[in-house]
Amino acid sequence: MAPAGDTFVWDKKSVYVKQPPYFKKMPAQPGELKDIKNARVLALLGDSITTDHISPAGSIATTSPAGKYLIAQGIAPKDFNSYGARRGNHEVMVRGTFANIRLKNLLVPGVEGGMTKYFPEKGKPAVMPIFEAAEKYQEAGTPLVILAGKEYGSGSSRDWAAKGPALLGVRAVIAESYERIHRSNLIGMGILPLQFFQGQSAASFKWTGEDFFSIEGITKGLKPGKILTVKITGPGKAKVFEAVCRIDTPIELEYYRHGGILQYVLRQLLK
């Protein structure tokens, strides 16, 4: 018998549809915008990174973070199905974000797949799946950024290419250029898109991967197209550069101020 009532009843035992955390502890009104301080780089990517590189797709490997999660829920590998079939379960989908076997994260040169180098507060860096590193950073309260080249986000795999990074704790992307719709979708999930000035790139600043990124100018009057200051601190001399805020319209700024389009729409409904 189907549950009765005016609202959907979430089945906590379901591994296909789970209540997502987008509105968890959401206040009635958005807070003040704040600068992003001491963020780590989750992935350093090259040109033409498509939404297919970012979005979970295809079969679920037993050794992947998503496969391990399903096994822990008592699901046999023969019943894994695909990421597409489980797109209503954010626990599966976030574990498959950036897990494409052809992804090249330049933090781990020579390695293909969803791997990165994790830099702990103490101890030696370690290579691990992107999801596992993001989980550790979130436990420590460390915000994350993605660095990318030209045409970031081209392709047709739309929603989870923005949802997944947001759930991983990515707060900003700094790229040389963006595909138009993906840039907008990042803002819709509360991720700030920044763009290098022409002729600049992540390689321009000779950073080591151990550095922290701070983005300043968000707190003081963020507006479409504002020039923001990015400070890189870590081993060696600190570096500073400017980047363009690719929030292009007033309504996109409203979405970002609310933490994303979902929060914006819900707050409008609650009014």
C-alpha cells in the first residue's frame, strides 16, 4: 500500500531514492556572503574537461567508492545496476563524481581516473580517490576549489556535473573559460565560477599543490563581473592574482547569495 499524506515519505532503507541534504539546516534567510579562506585544490584539470568527465555515468565498479558503499548496504555486485539508475541516491552519485576512468588530474601525473593527492594538516600527502579526499577535507572544515583550463564543462551531462562537486564541498572553480550552461549550473548549486585573465592559467603561478587558496572580495559587495583577488599561500613565497567573477547577471547573484537555486526557490515558496 502506498503511503498516505500530502508530502513524499522517504524510505530510509531505499538505495535508489534518498532524501538529499540540500536543505539540511537551511536558515529561513540567507546569511552574509563570505570570502573563501584557505581552500585546498581537489583537482587540477586541463582543457576540454566535459560534464561526462565530472558526472557519474555507466557501470559501478566494485572497488570504487560507490561500489563499496553499495556493498556496505548489503547490495551484491550483480545488483549494482548503473549510476543512471541510482541517480536519485546522492550517496551513490557523489561517490561517482569525477570518477571517470579517463579523467586526468594533474595533481597525480601519469594516473588516469578519479584520483587526487590529499594533503592532511599533519603528515605526508597521500594519493586516494577524489571522494575519499573530499570527505576528509569536509571533516576538517576545509573548503575546496577546482582549477581547470579552457572550455570547462562542455558536454550534455548537466545536473550532476554541478550537484556532485557541490556535495563534495567544492566552493569555487577557477578556469580559463566555461561552457555557458555549466557555468550557470555551478552558480545554481552555490559554486562560484572564476575566470583567469586571458594569457593566465594555473600553470602561470608555479604552485606546488600543497598551497592554500583564498578568494577575497566576496564579502565586500559582490556583483556580476567583479574582479576578485586570489591569494595562494603555502611553501615558498605567497602569490596573488586577480580573476573575474563569472556571475554574469543579477538573478545569478541572487541564486549564489541564497546558496543555490534550490534554496532560492524554496525560500520564495515559504514567503
